[in-house]
Amino acid sequence: MSSARQRHNGPPPNEDRWLLTYSDMITLLMALFMVLFSISSVNISKYTTLQQALKAAFSGSILPGGTAVQQGGNTPSSSQVPATSQPAAFVPAAPSLGINGGSAAQKSALRAQQEQDNFLEVQRLVQAYANAHGLSQWVHASITSKGLQISILSDHLLFASGEATLQPDAYPLLADISHLLGVVPNDPVVVEGYTDSVPTNSALYPSNWYLSTDRANAVLQYLITLGINPNRLSAEGFASLDPVASNATAAGRALNRRVVIGIERVNTAENYVIGQSASSTSSSSATTPATTP
């Protein structure tokens, strides 16, 4: 009887112990939601730019090629050059929120960096386009202190030998390149024509100076028909000056016969280092000319 009485008269059980477990659970849930919120906060503008750039590079709207990459051969044909041209969904690098603040030197450096970022994006897309259509030996993009240089070999792609009339295969290629010029809409575009050292002496082209200039003008006129602002455009002919390979061999002369579409740099800064000029395309430098006129 005494032992039963002691158990009955002992301290009552703690009926609020569940609150401790409940508060622990609430604390853990709060920490979980804070972590989820922190990792879900992204820079929307940068994410959108990245998304559009990836879509432009890998979607069929920009690279409609198909089986062209699987086709071999050393000479481009109409099956390798896209038959139609579709607008490219390219977006320039978004201006930084800090461009309106800081010193004049800081603003200049920021504008130069944004321009360089746009050049790098165009260079990457040009090389991706050339690779996808089997044109990597004929189309090459590089970045120099002058700006972005898009070099196109003339043979089999732009002009017939000794002529300055655009071939049909050149139209879709130049149309797609014209879309890229919209990434940097305020920068001047210079079309440069080059030939090899073999003299030409026809009634229409008394010298290579006439031929190279007329080829540059032919490309310029077609870019105007595609909607490029004529105020941005100019054409220059350099004949056989500034060769990128030896004119002593047929292969070298073929590399020297080219048209270069250059987007000139307008933003510079003393503390801005260009760099990365062609890091993504250095592997192809042995088969394609360096475009540094």
C-alpha cells in the first residue's frame, strides 16, 4: 500500500514536452527556407543574357545546318552553305548598373569591357557557325587591338577567279554575318579586300587594286541590301599588300585571297588590356589566316 501511494503522489508528468520538439522543427524549417531562398536569388539580367546566348548558339534558328558537319571534303558546296538566312537572336552585353557612377576613367574602362565582351561573343558565334557548316577553313574570326575581324576566303565561297561578282553561295553566309553586326550596332564596319601577288590585267580590272576594291565594294553593297546602316560601312582595297601567307605556293596564295569584315573598336581605356584575342580559335590558326590588316 505504501509503495502504491508513493507512485500516486509523485510529480505529475510534463505535458508540454512536445513544445520543445515542435520549436526545434520550426527552427530547422526556417533555416531550410532561408537556404533555399539564398540559392534561388540570381542575377536575372545575366541569366537572361546567358540563356539567349546559349539558345542562339545551339538552337536550329541560328545553325540550321543539319548534315553539313558530317560531310567531308575540302571545298565548300551549296549543301554546306545554308540555303536560308534567319535572324540571329543575339543580345549585346547588358550595361552595368554602375556605368553612371565613378570617374571618367572608370566609365571608359567599363564601356571598353562591355564592347570586348560583345566582340568575344560574336567571335564565339562566328566560329560555332563555321564549324557547324563545315566552313572553319574558310571563315575565321579573331580579335585584335583594332576590333573584331571576320575573314572569309574568296575562293569557292565569295567570288570566282578574277571576278568581283558575289557567288550565290555567298548570300546566306553574308546574311547570317550581317545579323552579328547588330550585337555592336554603333561600331563602324570596314570591308577590306585582298588578293594574291599574281598580276591581273583585264579590261575590267587593270590591276589587283581594282579587283580587291571592287570585291570589298560588292560585299559592302550586299550588306546594305540586308539592312546594315550605310553610315557604318566603308570599303578598302589592299591588293596583294599585307599577305597572311607566302605567295610562292598555291596554298599560300589561296589564303591571301580574302575579304575581311572588320568591326572597329570605339571604346578604349588606358588600363584596359585586350587579351583573349583568339584563345578559342588558336587551334585553327595553322589552317586559317590571321586577320590583322
